[in-house]
Amino acid sequence: MNGFQMTKRWDPMREFQREMGRLFETLEPLRHWRSQRPYPPVNLYDGGDHYVLTAELPGTTPEEIDLAITGETLTLRGERKRSEDVGEESYRRQERLFGRWSRSVALPERVDGSKASAQFALGILSVTLPKTEEARPRQIPVTANS
């Protein structure tokens, strides 16, 4: 080798993008607000005579989950606890949220809360919410006039 190093040409647009990236990294509160989604993520589907709500709750035990139905609203509450053996100052990157959480989901119709049931397996909570008699679909017989 002759010691000559090829350097990249200065690209003002690349330099601008890099500096803008640095700027946005310093705006930590805004980045958190922009990327935050409701926790826990849920799916709600209609099973005919009942609704089923599923929620992703990794790292949670069934004893840490509180469910309540009020009218047409299902509320989930709990707490994700930080590992006791890791101090706050030890983290170099922390993307998983810890602390108390609450999520309320509006149901499309009234449900029979006394018959609701919940199962928890592999970090997924499944809540079965039977519809009230008034809310269940009904077949209407059609008769012919004579």
C-alpha cells in the first residue's frame, strides 16, 4: 500500500440527516410520546353469543391481573415489576415499560358479567364475555300468508 486513503466526498444532505437524527435522539420525552402504544395490546372479537378479548401480558402472573366489568366497559389493571437484582443505574437500554398499568376497553354491547371467565397461559390473557340475552342474535322465522 502506498499510504493513500480514499476519503468519501462530503455530502451535505447526509451530514444534515445525521445531525437531525442526533437532535431527535435528544428529545427523549417526545420520542417516548410518539412511540407509546396502549398497554397491554388487546384483540376483541365477536364469537356469536359471546365476545373474546385477548391481551398480551408477558412477565405477568394471573395473581397480578385485576379485571372488572362496569356496564359496557372492561377494565384490566396490573403492575409489571422490575427485576429486583438490576439497579436503575445498570440499564444501558430500557424499552420494556415497568410499573402500574390500566387499560379500559369499550365493549360493543352489554355482556353478562356474572358469566364472564378468564384464562391465562403463556403470557396471553383470554377473557370470554357472554352477551346478554337482549344482545344475542336471534333468528326470526318467516311464514307465508295463506
